[in-house]
Amino acid sequence: MISESFQSPTPPPGHSAAALSLPEQRGAGSAAAAVPSAALLRGQKSVAIEHQGKVYRLQLTKLGKLILTK
């Protein structure tokens, strides 16, 4: 379990707060809502994501790509 409590994300330097707001809910059958990576990473190089009792790590590479590991 992740010990840190979730805090409202703050935009990284050079990004607006609007980029951190979640997209509106869409109707059934439409594409899944997209969450900007800046909203997840909050200016960090990696973040832990807890899912169904397991912790995953989302990492930003030097080339700007994302890697999700268990």
C-alpha cells in the first residue's frame, strides 16, 4: 500500500493548471477518458500506482517515453 496521501496535483513548470483537470465523462461506447501524464507524474520522474493491491511504477525516460513496471 502507498503510504503517501493523494494531494491535488500542481502543474509542473511551464504547464497550466487546465492540463491537470480530468476530461469530462463520455457516453457509453466512446473512447476512454485520457489523463495527461503531467497529472500523474506531477513534475517527478516516476510515480507509484496502486492497483488491486499491487504497486506499479510509471517512469518517464530520458527520451520522454513512459514505462510501466510491476
